[in-house]
Amino acid sequence: MTGLVASRTCGDCTVCCTVLPIDADGFAKSSGVTCGHCVSAGCAIHPDRPTPCRAFDCGWLQLPMLDDAWRPDRSGILIMADDDIPARYTERPGIKLLLVGERRTSLTLPVLGYVAGLIDGGMPTFIAVPGPPGCFFAKAFLNDRLTAAVARRDGGEILRTLHALLDILEAGDFEPVPTGSFSPG
């Protein structure tokens, strides 16, 4: 992804403060558990936050084409870089859309259009769901599954495929995050 969009700040969005695991700088927090430093206005220790928190910027903070509706607490989607991609896509990093909100409100026409645009442009694209507290996200690679539907501009098929993948991901086994790792990607 790119640098930060100058006019954007986290504001009172604290999605990453709940979904991401942290185990660094003498501070540990499980994925799916709200950080003890998270307050209604954001991070209470923002100037002194742990290194992994400093290093993480969500896609909304980095991608200028996403408007304010894409902020994770508004869209229900936390966009992140993902470097665990198939070998044939190694020329660029992947993008993961982690669904943190309700499907009905998160899978909107702008989201479907964005996913279609990413796939049409050859960007390695994933959809993911958070696991139970203390577990990694479950994710699915979308390009191979959606390329034909995107080429046909078949929004109904794109939506059906995403729902079917989300059903599988949500019902699957979630791998526990080992102590001593921070892996937002």
C-alpha cells in the first residue's frame, strides 16, 4: 500500500485495537479482545503505544480512493496488506478485507465494486473473518474464484461467491495465535 492520506486520522475508530493480536514491548493482547488502553476516543497511550501498533496503518488510512464511509468502524471492513500470496502474484502485495461488521451492512455495492476493481487489476485480494479471541483470521483468496464473474460484470455471482466463502470461513477451524507473535497480515 502507499503512504498515509494526509487528511486522515483514526479519530474514534478502534477496530484494530480489538481484532489484532499484540505481544511486544512488554505488552500482550489477544486477537478479538479489546485492548485495555482503548477508550471511547481511541488509544489512551497513543504517543507511547507498542511498536506493532505504531507500525500498523489500515488501508483506509493509506488508500486515497476510499472515502470516509470506508473507515473500519463505519464500513465493518478492516483493509490490510497481505504478503502471503500465491507465487504467480508476487509482483505486488495483496490486500485483505477483514469483515469485522455484519455481512448485510459490510458487503455493499461500493465494496463489491472495489473487490471487482482489485481483481480486474490483478491485485491479489483476500476476504477474511476474525476468529474467536486468541485465534488468527480465516481468509480466502478471491482472484481465482471471482475472475470470471468480474469479467462478466456479474455482481450477483460475486455476492453469492463471497457469501459462500464467508460461510465456509466462519464454520472452519481457527488456528490459535502463538504467544510472542504479532501478525496483522
